Amino acid sequence: MAVFLARRLAIAMLSVIGASVVLYAVLALAPGDVFGELVSNPGIPPDVIANMREKLGLDQPIHIRYVNWALAMVQGDWGYSLVNRIDVGTLIWQRIPATLLVVGSAQALALAIALPVGVLAAMRPYSVFDQIASTLAFIGFSLPTFFTGLLFILLFSITLDWLPFIYRADLEQTGGAWVWAQLRQSIMPVTVLALFQAASWTRYVRSSVLEVIRLDYVVTARSKGLPERVVIVKHVLRNALIPVVTMVALELPVVFGGAIVTEQIFRVPGIGSLLISSIMANDTPVIMAVTFVFACLVILFNLIADVLYRWLDPRIKLH
């Protein structure tokens, strides 16, 4: 197992380096930079702009800039945002709690919906419950999050006036009132993300369980008189969850990308809204840091999926 983990970690590190090279090259070669507005301002002399570029190292070749950036990232220096006038690392850490709260709660709710619904639908294939669950799953997967979010705002905020549609990170309440206010403003963005993911995961869980539940060893377990709950939990789910683990692990970074749209709709001050505002302002250090974090998430969850494979199915060889 140690050799397996060491090999996977080595591959992950090489993937991180490759992703950083590609991201840095794409952003460095893209037209425009944060000094674009200063260049068009006649009140700022060109030599001042040139001195600022030299101070930030933007006049150096791209490979030297990449090495300096990579070494600074390893040391914890993620750069400086000229637009927000703050260190990029501090700016990102200010936005992470809101994103983790929304995304983490959405994933937990999505799994809580997808696992039981998918298993029950597979245990009763082509029944009324299965047809209703499959229909709702296709509808939920077909509706984009921005459309569902707007529907929620129209229904629960404007029409019924039950929930706030603007997420606030600086709530004035304290104690139990703060918890209640935080819960109310989190319901809609969490539900929008959770329903979209649950719709996708329900189909995968149903398909996987339906394939495993017909295998010979499951029939043998039932013929021995084991309770149906024991057969499903101990013998079916463990093998059926192997492809589901892959799908969940690989889609978690995608969820952060999907959260960008949701954060824009509900004004959640998270990583997604930070990325959009940075792109609009051409704030390259922030764009580079956020996209690099997303790339690392993809690689990290791939590594987690490999480890979970071995735990779920010992027959998988460690190579």
C-alpha cells in the first residue's frame, strides 16, 4: 500500500506541475493585463507604467516569470491583487468559507438524496417509484443551475417572500439568530446545487446497483436466508459504489465550477464570484491562483478515488 501511495503521489505531483505550466502559459500569453486601463489613461506617464511592470517582473521572459511564480507559490506567496489591493492568498482565504459552506452542504444533501433513491429505484426496477425517480432525475439534470436558481428566487423570494435571495457574509445577528439567518440564506443556493448533482448521481447509483444486484453472489446470499437489508448494505452497495466513487470524485471539482454560476445568482461572496470579477478586471494573479486551485482539486480527488478503490474492492491490484 505504501508503494502504491508513493507512486500515486509522484504522479499527482507531476500532474500539478504540468497543470501549472499550461495555466501559466495560457494566462501569460493572453492579450491584455491589469495595466491595460493605466495605459489608456493620459494622466499616467509611460515610464511609471514601465517601472511598475519591472517591479512586478512582468518585463522578464515567460519561463523566468513562471519559475519565480512557482517558487513563490511553494513558499506561500500567491501574489498581489492590484485590483483589490490585497494579497491573493488572503483574498482567497476570505472567500473560501462561503464556498465550502455552500458546496459542502450541497454535496452532502445530494448524496443523501441520490443514494437511497437510486438504491430503492434499482430494487424495484420499472415500478412506479422507479419511473417517477427516473423522470425527476432527467428533469433535474436537464435544467441548468442558473434557470433553477431564478425559479427559486421568483417563487420563494419575490412571490412568497420566505427566503432572502442575496447571500451576506457579514450578518449582524449573533447566537441563535445568526444560525437561523445563515440557514435561511443558504437554503436556496445549497438546494439548487444539490438537486442538480442529485439528479445526475441518482442515475449512476441506480444503474450500478441494478447491475450488481443480479450477480450470482447476491443470489447466493439471498438463498442463505440473509435479510434483504444485509444483502443490500453488505454485499451489493460495496461493489456498486466503486464506479459511483469515481463519478463523485471526478465531479466534485466540476461542482466548484458550477458553483460559479450559483454564486453569481445569489451573490454569494465565494471563490466563483471572485474568479468572475477577476476575469472582468483582468486581475491575472487572482485568476492564476483560483484556476490553479481548481486544477489541484481535480488531481486531489483523482488520488482520493484511487485510494477508495482499494478500500472498496481489495481485488484491485496496487499498481
